[in-house]
Amino acid sequence: MSRVPVWTAALALAGATLGCNGQSLYPPRVVARHELVLRYDNRFELWGEGRPVATAYRFEGLTDYVGCVPAARAHAQDAEADGRAVGPLMVSGGVLAGVGLGGLGGLAFLNKNNAAMGAVFGVGIGVELTALVLVLVGRGNELSASGHAVDAMNYYNDAVGRSGQGCRR
């Protein structure tokens, strides 16, 4: 059975991260005064009135801007709630991933106490799996927050944004 060399996997992961950079280079020419516009400069940004209103992944301030449109407000609240959860989930997952490496301490018991070695390795694997779950849930929240923010923008623009009215009078 053939085994994939470690360097091939590392190269694939490095290549995958290169595709995560980018920016929107074409600003819209005609935008109503209070209309929201989505921009991307390595993160999503919602702009209105020539300034950033909310940025990913937290989207703070979006609910205040779109609050007069009930459907937009609901999506903005969901975007902000999901965005607030991203940081703690990712940080705790990263910390646990570091702690889980302590499972390699089981090597100290190699050929001395196989039961202790297995237990330490097992705990390390369990901690690593927990870390992975936390990071994946955090990433899911990040994607959900962006989706809700775009929905909030669309509901808001359809109701009042593109007519130039906005929620602040």
C-alpha cells in the first residue's frame, strides 16, 4: 500500500491557504444614500453612506443600522450573535489543540508501561478531537454570521436602502 509523503500533505495545505486572500476592486458607481454595499478586503465589510457599517466576523453595529426593517433586524441580530461566538470557540479550540499535544508525553512510557502510554495518548487524542470540534463549530458560526449579514443587507436594501431613505431619520 502506498503512503502519501508528509511534504505532499503540507504543500496541499499551504496551497489551500493561498486562495483565501483577495479584495473587491470595483466599487459600485451608483448607490443610494443609505444603501448598504458589500465589500471584501480579506474579510466581508458592509458599507453605507461612504463608511464601514459592520465588518466580519462580528458585524457589530449592523442591527443598529438596519433596525427599522424587521426581517433585516432579525438577520443582523443573528449575525452579531454568531459572530460573537467565533472568537471564544476558535481561541479555546487553539488552546486545547496545544494542550492535546501533551498526549505525546505517552512516549515517556514506551517499553516501560504500555497501559500508561495508551492512557496518556488516549487523553491527548480526546483533547485534540475536542479542539477540532470547537474550531469547526467556530468556523460554522463564522460562515453563518456572514450569511445572516448578507441577508440583513438584502432585506434592508429592498425595503428602504435603495430608495435612499434608511432607518435613521
